[in-house]
Amino acid sequence: MANLNRLKVVLVEQNRTGKWLSEQLGKFTATVSKWCQNAIQPDLQTLDKISRLLDVDIKDLLVSNKTTNN
């Protein structure tokens, strides 16, 4: 599966853990772990909550699929 989110990277950059995020969202730690591994993806509503908790633009949590053509 393609890497669709940058959640793991952003958590590391902010010295946060998946456990912390799971507690903030009221989600199972295993669910957040799967998001970080790109095994599954959070829905858009949850992604919005994550961006607010981490104080980042929602775009910073996503991997762009746009290719540049020169």
C-alpha cells in the first residue's frame, strides 16, 4: 500500500507518541499505530482533529500525489 500520510513523521518532529495521540482522540493505540504504518488511513474528520491537536495544516499530514512535469 502506498504511503498516504506523514503522521509518524509529524509525531516524531513534535516529540509526541502514538499513545499520546490515541489518548487525545479516544482511539485504540493499535489504530493509531496502523495509521502510522500506513496500513489503514484515518477518515477526513479524524485527520482534521489530528491536524488541530498537532497544530499543523492538514496538508502537512498528507503525502502529495501530484507529480511535477517539466
